[in-house]
Amino acid sequence: MLAEQDPDARRIAAHALSLMEDKSSTEAILSLLTDPEAKVRDAAVISLTNLIPFLSAGELNEVLATVKDRIDAIAEGPSKAK
């Protein structure tokens, strides 16, 4: 569902992954932070916050670093955001 053309399907997929309450879905949700649709990116951020209780401090630091890197890449332009 994360590769669906419909942005609503990707948004719902992000939410569904966070409801699993399993940190193994973190990478899939992180991949949506660079989605072309703002509502999908927003859903990814919200979904990541839902997973915080299931992450160790080290894992949380890794997630935050990845989020920062992706935000920085988006700010630099589309060619860097991949």
C-alpha cells in the first residue's frame, strides 16, 4: 500500500502501520517522509510519534536523525530528497 498511486491509500497505510505498535514498521513509515503529497508526509510524522513508546532511546535517536536528514534534504530541493 505504500507504493499506491492514491495518496489517501499511502496516508492510511502509514496510520495502519503505526497501529501495529511494532517498531519494525518504522523504516516503512520513514520512507513516506519524502512523499510528494503533504498529507502523506503529515501522516508519516504522526505515525512515527505513535511508535515512540516502542523504541529504545538509541532507536529513537536514529529515527530523529533520519527525520532531520530528510527534512534537510527536502529543504535543499527535490534532487536531494530521495
